[in-house]
Amino acid sequence: MSAAPRPVYAAFFLGQGGYLFSLGVPRLAARARIIGIETDVYRYTEVDRARLNISAKHAAGRKIGLIGYSLGCTTATWLQTQMHVDLLCAIAESSLAQNHPINKANTRRSVLWAGPDVLSDAGTSDGFDQVNEVEAPHLWMDFSIPVTDGVLAELATLKKEP
């Protein structure tokens, strides 16, 4: 008999400009809640608050997902260098931002959605398990159907795993 899946907690990180320029992120978090994922949305600068919350959720037995958009990828990729993460999804990492290579010892699965411009083209050589090229402008990446459906599929798979 296999073990029952553990609940999943996903921390979503907004890009620069907060909700104004990352409206797709809270929408994506709401869609994740519909499929049974516990979520919180953070500004990319809320590193300490997010780390404390994530650590508490992990200690309570939840699987951890980090979803970053734009500058939120900087926060998500940094956090996975510091703590265990079951899933990291990075949407539109910018070449103009500080991003961090995937720490394979801490991060079980990592997926990147990269776009065609300097605001979305980073991370392709940072060790992601899967890299998806998306032909969408930066400010549309968090609404792009291949991206949002892809993130939800990754979270749904994580939810089913023991």
C-alpha cells in the first residue's frame, strides 16, 4: 500500500511593481487553490516573511512549491538555495535581475518558462529540469495559457505524489 500524498503549499512571488504588473500571479494562485493547493502571494521583496511561512509549512509536513514571476524569480531561485523545495516554477526570469542556479540538493523539480526578450530570457543554463520557450511578451507571460496551464499541471502532479 502506497503512502497518501501530503498536502501542498505554494508560495507565489510577484514581479516588480507588485500587483500592478503581475496581475496574472494572484489569478494563478486562485486557480491553484481551486485544485486544492494552499497558497500565499508575496511581493518579491518579502523574502523573510515568505521564508518563515514556508519553513513552518514544511515543518507541518507540506510539500513546498515556489512560483516566481519576473523579479519574483530572483526570490524563488534564492530561496531554493536555502531550503528544501519540491517544485520551483520560474516564469520570465530577466537577464537584468540576479537569478540563482538550481540547487539540485534542495530542489526536487524545477521548471522555467522563458520568453524572447531581455526581460524574460534568463535561466536557460541555470540547471532547470525543464525549460519551456514561450513566444509571449514579458508582461503577458503570467497570463499566457501555456505558462499558466503548465504551472497548474506541475502543481497537480506534485499534489498526487506521495
